[in-house]
Amino acid sequence: MTDGILDEAYERLHRTGPEFEGWLSNHGPMAVEALVRHGHQQRVHRWLDDYLGRLDELPRGLHPIDDWREALGDPKRAGDWLAYFDRQLREHPWRDVLGTWWPRLLPGIAAGATHGVIRVGHAVRALDRADANPRRLAELGQALGYWAARWLPVPGTEQLFAEDPGRPETDGTDVDVDAALAGLPRIDDQTGGVRDRLGRLPAVPRWEPALTTLRPARSPAEAQRGLTTLVHRAGLDYLRFGHAEPVMLVHAVTAPTAVLRTLPALDRALWAPSLAAAWAATAAITSVYAPTDGIAPPAVTPGTPAEVFARAARHGDEHVVKLADAVLDAHATTADDRLLTAPGYAGQLI
């Protein structure tokens, strides 16, 4: 029953495009996957009844993707990218398609304010138990197509993806996420949309040095630990900074969560660059949306994880639902009850 409701939801959503009103991301596939994952499938169709009215039709293609490098990051080719990945996933195993395209797409992790990678993370999780399910394969194709069409690098991150980044060797200590997050600078003019704000990062003298504070992972295991810590600390930072931009700062948590939950489907050689990309996304969102000084986190008793998600589901906002989904993943790993207050706080702010 649960799986059937998710598949029905995907079928309804796949008649719509990955964006609406010109640039806003279609959150439907991500939100319904989270609702079903946490046992709230009875809410899915009612939620969709309200949400679908906002969305645009599926975009039409211009011509088939030939030179993928030339078409990468061209939103006018969204229909072509959706058709391309639909065909790829019909002809090849989905893990092979993901393994080919993940390293190509990672440097453009800012795509759609990070919604490209977030949607892929939800799609991969849905496929985990249903490899041959055509609706879930179609969802992965739409997620990858959206990421490709909106592919956008975080400024200054070229060295993070270089084969020889030329960065000094460090001692045997683990990746220090706390210090890296604490050292992030802020842009002076925190106005405008995400692309405008990202465009101001190169003018911040401390931006590129701050990026290299988080050194590359030396092993897949270290990359996984680094990602787990990044999600954990970003969730706690939402409690300090979320009041400034309650919607956009959700993505500092959900983007690395999407990367972390995709790792099991990837070759382990891709885990270290996956940490680098997730770090770039969280760092950029923090630097362009978070204030310099945080506030004291709200003092509340969150309840059990199931209660936390149930409140998010009743709230109904897609960002509150997705933040609850992400912090429950982090809480399951860290047992840090402070994380459980973030969705309720977001629900108050949004």
C-alpha cells in the first residue's frame, strides 16, 4: 500500500515540470517521498491536491542532447535533459547511469539552489527497495535531468574537484567540520536571489581560503564521517541562523543529507569528491544567507522522532517536511536531541 501510494504520487507529478513560475523548484517528489518514508502516506494525495495547482506543465524539448557539455546548465534544454535521462534509464541499469553522471554533475551542485542534488537523493532512496520500478526510475531521470539543466558551480570551488588540488598534507586528525563552518565569511549584501548572492562570493577575500579549510577526505570512511558531521552541524546551525532566512537555510542541511544518502549507490571512489561538493553547497548557502552572529537556539522539548515528523507533516510546508526528514536521519546517527527542535522551529518561522 505504501509503495503504491508513492508510485501514484510520482505518476501525478511526472506530468509537471521540475520548476514553476520560471525558476521555483518543484518540491513535490521530494516531499511525498519523505511523507511516505515516515509513514504518513495517508496525507500524500491530499497534499498533492493542494500543491499541483502551482506547477507548470512538463517542458517540451528543443532537440536531443548531443554535446552534453555544451548543454549542461542550460535551463532552456530542460525538456531535452528529461528526455535524455528517461532514455538512459530505460536502456541501462540505474546505478550505471548514476555512476556515470554523478561526477559530472557534482561540480554544479548549486543547481536550482541545490534542489537538483536534493531531488536525486530522494529518488535514489526510493529506488533502494524497488530497482525495477518504472515510476521510480522515471523520478530518478527527472531529478538528474533537472540537475543537468540547472547545473551551476559554487564560485571558487574548482580546486575542490581538481585531481591534484595542490593542498598541503595534514596530520592524522579527522576532517574538522566544526572549525570549517565557524570560519566561513559572509557576503556584505545579503539581498536578491541565490544566483545574485553566489555571484558576490568571489569578491569576498576570505571565501576561497575558507573553502580549503575543510581538507579532502583520505578514505571513503572518512568522507562518510565528514558528511555525517556536516549534516549534524548544519542542523544545529539552523537553530542559530534560521531566523534570518528560514526557507533557504534549510538547504544547508538537506543538500548534504541528499549526498550522504546517495553514497551507498555509488562507487566508493566517488565518496571523497561527494563530501567536497556537499561542503561547497553548505558553505555557500551559509555564507550568502546566514548572519554573522547567531542567536541562542530555542529551548523546547521536541518529543520523539515520530512526533517531530508528525508535527512537520501536519504543518504541511514542503521545507518543514524535508528538514524534519533530514534531521531525523542525523538524529538516528548522532542521538543529539537538539536536532529534533529544528523542524518545529522552522515551522514557527515559515
